[in-house]
Amino acid sequence: MIARSLRRLVYAGQTQCACKRLVNLKPSNNVQNTLRRFTVFDPDGKPMSKNALKKQQKEAEKAAKKAQRLAEQNEAAKQAEADDISKDFYGDMKMIQSTEKLDRVLVPVGDITSASAEKDIWIRGRLHTSRGTGKQCFIVVRHQQWTVQGLVFVGEAISKQMVKFCANITKESIIDVFGVVKTVEQKIESCTQSDVEIHIKKIFVVSKAAAQLPLQIEDASRPELEDGKLGEAGRARVNLDTRLDNRILDLRTTTKQAIFRLQAGVCRLFRETLTNKGFCEIHSPKIISAASEGGANVFTVSYFKRSAFLAQSPQLYKQMAIAADFDKVFTTGAVFRAEDSNTHRHLTEFVGLDLEMAFRYHYHEVLQVIGDMFIAMFKGLRENYQTEIQTVGRQYPAEPFKFLEPSLILQYPEAVKMLNDAGVEMQDNEDLSTPNEKLLGRLVRQKYDTDYYILDKYPLEVRPFYTMPDPENPKWSNSYDMFMRGEEILSGAQRIHDPEFLTERAKAHGIDIKTIEAYIDSFRYGCPPHAGGGIGMERVTMLYLGLHNVRSASLFPRDPKRLTP
Amino acid sequence: MIARSLRRLVYAGQTQCACKRLVNLKPSNNVQNTLRRFTVFDPDGKPMSKNALKKQQKEAEKAAKKAQRLAEQNEAAKQAEADDISKDFYGDMKMIQSTEKLDRVLVPVGDITSASAEKDIWIRGRLHTSRGTGKQCFIVVRHQQWTVQGLVFVGEAISKQMVKFCANITKESIIDVFGVVKTVEQKIESCTQSDVEIHIKKIFVVSKAAAQLPLQIEDASRPELEDGKLGEAGRARVNLDTRLDNRILDLRTTTKQAIFRLQAGVCRLFRETLTNKGFCEIHSPKIISAASEGGANVFTVSYFKRSAFLAQSPQLYKQMAIAADFDKVFTTGAVFRAEDSNTHRHLTEFVGLDLEMAFRYHYHEVLQVIGDMFIAMFKGLRENYQTEIQTVGRQYPAEPFKFLEPSLILQYPEAVKMLNDAGVEMQDNEDLSTPNEKLLGRLVRQKYDTDYYILDKYPLEVRPFYTMPDPENPKWSNSYDMFMRGEEILSGAQRIHDPEFLTERAKAHGIDIKTIEAYIDSFRYGCPPHAGGGIGMERVTMLYLGLHNVRSASLFPRDPKRLTP
């Protein structure tokens, strides 16, 4: 019997296969003898040489040994499973397909405190890190901005197998964990829930992550300095492109979670403040028939059998809403700039927070409303998003954002004088360059102790044709910019609401009147005086938090080189 | 002197010009005599015939008479102005250029009630209508949804000239009016402020409207029946294209003002309800690199040197936000469909109110949240926008919108049975046609007395590949639509969160896996089970108010044929 089996075995190529059927077979001297008694033929029917035979014999022995080992392991596993006291307390969960309506409460990780001590709870989160030491395994479970330590150790109800399973869960897998909350003597510095840990009784994988991650959450979470260098020397860094290429992983860092929660607050506070002031939300079309603002830097769209454009701002539509009696309007939505600018603060698509308001007699009524809105926003952020601000600050250290109440309003010539005094050579009718804006921001902070201010009365010649000139001196205009940490975040003005004067000003700018007829016509049926402005949402988030790149404040940023994900 | 002047006069072509300089000259016999004493030459130096001379003489007399008349009028006007006791109380205001910060309170028209009786107030509004009868002039001043009657009559402080000025103000001009509020004995049915009128003391035009309006606000405000016909026979109607071509005028009607104020409420309630439930607002890119959902009906954009597309929905990005741990997200923004559908309910660009939510064990957790959100929205609209609802109802009569609390949830086979019972021949795995949806809406209203319901468990084969099949029976799926007045307003489902199963389902749909690799990869690093849906904002507004065309609920609608204004 053994001999017959081995005869089959020695045909090369079948070894592997045969050994599976021979799991209980042990090579012995009998086998050696058996082999000696035969002339052995190869698969083509030729007698085999001694060396070939020896080689085959060795392979057979190896195969048999392997088979035996496998069999033993198999047996042990079967036995172990039968003996596994924890076998129902861990494992991969079947894909959740809404089979049952479990009445189980999943406690948010951020809610686990010493108040829950000694209580059994279920939590769901990601396996952030794990460290197994044979008989025990420490894991950190992460949910959004919050982390808690969990631990399994071999004991009465916990098998070695369960600990091993736990240690082998791939990072970033989503797990359901059941355990008892225990207070800890020494604070767990690596977790947000530092007073407690969970002694795990059950652990199931809800959704498994691939073993290889394109970036490590820990690496993506390390503190960064202004120039993008890491604060901790020698540690792995994740560059911006890797982050953006693998955005869903990067967004899982507590920092990014905090940034985008705060950004939701920026929008909410913008809308709430204005709604409370009687503003009406509107929605302006993004696909437009004529390129606004002269046709430069505009994306073209194929629109059925013709061409159209993507709106660079909702300004015309806001103004039409004013001409249509909505009085005070705001809109939040995508705006598009086909500008090939590859800087830290330019995006080709961003979210505009725009507002426009009819006023009674002076555009400062509007300036006041916008200024107050910013203060309400800054206060709301400071009061409601302190956790987020501090979380972000750990990775991107920044001075807390400072502002004055009421808003500091500087006149343009005043600002130019400050720059002149600081050694900058420029005339008071010149526009501010980006470096000069930055410098001015520092000078204003030194002098007034604020990161936010309004610059009023820009030179008429540096503003668009529809800007209302100053009534006292046409060198100036009724226009303003607003700044955060030395960068422009809002640009606005009183608009010309008189069609004849608008035509005159357009001509003075050398604009072909035909191309803007529809715009001018909007004011032919009576229009109240009005002013407004547009805010870049991502910039507000970036500058409020002191981030270094606007892409950090855009969920899925678009720039001339990036269209994915 | 006279003769010399007349010599100049008789050269044809100069008559008109010369008469301006001769305003005090009267033709007399002396002139006749003077003319006879000369041989008169024409401009070419030839002597003129008798007839020609007579003709010229007549013209000269006519010109002189006209000059005299003008002079008299001029004089009278000067005298009148000097005598005009009201001359400082009316007129065209200089263009408001923010010259002064007037401390004047402008009372909103909607706030003028009998409580202000006998008080002097300033108001600003549009001249809605005016009716002058020589010594008095009635005007209606409109501000947004509100109107009030004003009246000027010749008296101690009011001159005839002022009344005339008032009667001549072009409709839709913006005016500042100062006067005393008087209660009236008989209600003024044509005004929203029916208990009072204003006895005007001062009136100034802030912004003049062109005399010719492309549509009359009154015509655009008349009641319309479902088929677009007017309720009042014989009155002028304004068709949809005229409305949309002159949108800023159309939007001034009280109906449109009310529609868009209510629509702002739809958005606000959507966001507030979800924010209170822990949702985080996100912003998804509109320019995308790959055509979502297979590439049909997608607009192409030139993106620097390559091509890109406009997102048909934020779905992939919402799902990525879920995979990135945001757990519960919503987004409101433009979505684009390059679909050549010219119906009452299709737009090529509309506002999507989208949400996506990770759930614990069953997608009904999400269904519940969406259902509750709708109920909160409907209640919020009913409670806070009653004026708007009634205003719209006057032009577009509709039954008040009915809903049940909690939401009525029907199973798909149940709905098919209702249709079968009503004589519709269809299988329970067929999709609902638009007419069947409409009919089902009526059947549901008859049976359950609700205009809003949820249809759960759609046949798997009529849903997209990423829809999670029902775990009990793969004929069905974990997907749902929501309806208002028999029209779909939300479509949603549990999405497949397992990359292998997603691949399998995509293959079953015959989709080339390569084209959706990025989508599938989003789920490779662990993703919680999740479900969501997308709502068409304009449709919600249209159907809540019972309007007949989605364009009425889009500020500046876009369809295959319309790109302007």
C-alpha cells in the first residue's frame, strides 16, 4: 500500500498534489527499502538514473514532511477551534446588508469618559494602531477626532486565538468593540480619551482595510512647520501630493476632521448671521452664456450645440436680485477661475460666500453689515470650535486669530503711508502687491493688535469699471477689501446702479459696450443703490486657522494640475 | 438790426437755429416792409423767386411764433418755479453716490399699520401704479411683497406742479416718500397694507425706470390656472418666455418674491435639521476628471489643455466623505445634467440638496432620518412661511400640502398592487413611469390623505449597480424614492461599501471595471455601511407650493434652450 502510494508520488510534478492525499503518511526505512526493490521509470517510460532517483526520493521525503506538518496544523486548528472559549466573541462580520435592525447602542468614542467607568459598552471605530505581545494586545480605536485605548488579554473568557486575531486586524479597518470601561491611573497621552480604556470582551471587523496603506495616518498627523518641514526630526513625512492623491486617508486625520468641521461652521455662521439680518439666500446659475468680467480666465463648456462658460462669480446675478427687489441677498456656491496660478492660495474652483445689499444713502451701511458679520463669525468659531482650533494647532501651530470689535477700518492712503513709513516705495494710487499686503498685515498687527481689518477707499483706477467713484474725489472709489493675517479674503464695493453712468465708466475703461449690454440693461427699470462683496470660503478657513496652503482647506481641491480625486 | 437779423433768418436751414436767438422778436408789418425793400439771395447767391420768398416768410413767422411761445413757457415755468410752494419737496434725486450718511429711518412698507397712524414716516419703494386726476394723484408704493397707497392733493403745502410730477413718475421707479400715515374707513383691497394710506408731503425719485416696460407687473401677477391659462378672462397674460427673458421684472411680483423667500426656507430647514442631527456640511467639486454615472448626459469643460466634466451629482464625493469618517454629511450646490429634456420638471442645472450617512446595522436608520428631515421641513414651512404660501396661492391656486407624521412608507410591491387594482398593467419588478408615479400619488392621497410618502424596496434591476441588494431576496434592493404630489423629489439607497461585492455588481451590469476603479478603490481602506439620497431643491419648492413648472422655482433657470439671463 505504502509502496504503491509512493510509486505514484515519485513522478515529478505530482508530488505536491499527492502529498495532500498522504497527510497521515510518515517516511520510514520501509519506504527506502521499497524504493530499492523497483526499477523506477520517469513519466515518459524511461528508467531513471540513480541521481535522479535520489533527488526524487528527497523531494518525496520533503513533501511527506510538509504534508505531515500541514496535517498537524490542521488538526491543531480544529482542536483549537473546538477548545476556543472565545470563538463567538471575535471574527469578521458578514457584510452589513441591513439584514436585521439591531437595537444596539454604539457609544461615540468622544463620549467615553470616566463617567462610564465599569459599564459595558459597544463602540465602532477604526483600528488606529495595535501592539500585540503574545498574551495581550493594545489597540487604539479612532472615531473622527477622538481616540480611546482598548486592550485584550488572554484570560478566563479570552482565548489566545482572540488576542492573535485582534493583533492581526489591519490598520484602518472598521471594528465593533464590546468591553468594559476602566479608568486608568496614568493618563494615556496618546489618546483623546485619556482617563479611560476599554477592556475588550468582543471584537468584530465590520469592514476590512487593505494591508498596505498608501500613507500612514500617524505620519500624516505629525506637526508641520510653516515651510512644510516637519517639527519632529527624522520622522516620515507625507507630502501634499501624496495627501491629496489619497485624500480619503488624509481626511481621516484628526486635524483634517477638525478643519472641515470648522469650515462647516464658517458657512453656517455666515448664513445664520445674514439670515438674522433679513438677508435672503439665492442660487445663481453656474453655466452662463457670456463670459463675465471680460472673458479672461474663464472655463468653456459645451452646451448642447453651442458654447457656454462657467461663472467666475455670482456678481451679476446678485445685482439682478437686487434690481429684482430682494434687497439683501447671499449665496454660497462654486465659483470657477481658469487661471493658471500655482500658488498656495489659488484654486480653480472654490466656494464663494457672496452677499449683496441695497442700502439707503451710504455704502458704509453695507460695510458695517459685512464687518459685523465677520465679527459674529469669528466669535462663533472661537466659542463653538475651540476643540477643533486646538486640534489643528497641534499639527499646524499658529497664533490664535485676533480681531477687534467693531472692525478696524483703515483708509487706503493711511495704509500706503504705513507702508511708506516702513520703507516701501509706492504711490497712494497704486494697487497693493501680495508682498505689500502681507507686510501691511504685519504692520497693522503691530500697531492695532488685530489679524483682521477692512481697507476702505481703494484708488478708482485699480478697481473694475462698475465700481462707484468717490463723490468727493474721483481718484478714490467706494470700494473696500477685507484682510485676514495679511491676505485678502473679501473684495467689494458700491456698484454703479445708474445705467448711463455705468455706460460712461465702461467706455472710460475701453470696454466694448455691446459685450455688457445685458448687464447695463439690468439697471434700466429702477435699481436701488447697493454694495456687496465676495468671500473665499477656503481662504477664510485657512487664514483663521493659520494653515499654510488653501488646499488644506478644500475637501477635494482643484488647481491647474489637479482634477482628482 | 431787425432787418439784418432777418436776412440771416431767411437762409433756409438756419431758421430753426436762428429762432432760438430771437426769442423776444415779434413779426410785424415792419418786417414785411423790410423784406420788400431787399432783393433776397439764397445761400448759393442766386436771387430767390416770389413764392420761395413767401414760403420763407411764412416759415420765419412760424419760427418767430414758436420762439415766442417757448419764451413765454420758459418765463411761466420760471415764474411757476418761483411761485411753487412745494419746489423743495419733490424731484429727481441726484444719483446716490454715498455723499452723506443720512440718519433717516425708512420704514419697511410691510411695517406700516394703523399703529403708525398720524405719524410722519419716510418709506422707499417702487411706484407700482399711479392715477392722477389733475388736483390729486393716487399712487401705490410697492416694496417686495407689500404695497401701500399714497396720495398727494393740491393744497396749502402741495402745489399743482408737485401733483403733476408725481403723476408723471414712470412705473417701477424707486421713490422716497415722506408723509403722514392715515387710517382709512374702507379697506384698500388692492394693497397689502389695507388699513392705512400715506398723505404724501415729499416725494423724490431715487432711480428712474424706463418709460416702456417689457412686461407689466400687474399682468405678470394675475392668477393662472394649471394649464397656464389665465383665470381672469380677457386680461393680458405674460407667457413663461417673456417672464424669463425679463426675469428681473417678473421676480418683482409678490408671487415670485414669496416663492424665493420660501425656497430660502427650504434650504435653511434642510441644513438646520441635519446640522442639529450631527451632520457636517461639505463641498464637493463640480469639475471632475471622469464622467460619473457612465458618461451619458454630462457636460464637457475645457480644462487648461485637457477635458473635464461637470458633476451630475456629488454622490461619489459624499461617499468618499463617509469613507473618510465624516459619518453624516450634507451638501447643497449646483448639479448638472446635459439631458435634452424639455419638460415642466427638467433643468440642465439645478440645486441638489444631498445627504449621506453611515449607519449602524440597517439602512432604515437613514430612511428614518431623511423622512424626519422632510417632516421638519414641511412643518417649518407651514409655520414660518404662511404669508408666502398664501401669496403664491393667490396667483397659483393649490390645495395646501398634506403630510403624515411619521412619514408614510410603502413597499414597492404594495404600490404596484395599488396601481394594478386601479387598472394599470405592470409587473412588480418594472420601474414606475412618470404617469404611473402621478397616478400613484393620487391613489395614495385618496387612501392615506398625504401628498408626501416614501416608496421603499425598489426592484434591484431598475437601480444603479452600486445599490445594495436586499439580503433576503435579490429581486429587491435597499433603495427608496420619496414623492411630493406624485412627483419624485428624492432618490436614494444603501450603497455597496464592500469593494469586492461592488466589483461583482458592476460586472453584472456590464460596466467596464477600469472606468470606475477610482470609485471602487474608495472602499479599500475600510468603509462603514452607509445610505443617502439627493433632493432637487427646485422641485421641492414647486411641489410644496403646487406650481406647474420647475422654472417658476429657479431664479435664473437653465434648460436645453435657455442660457440667459
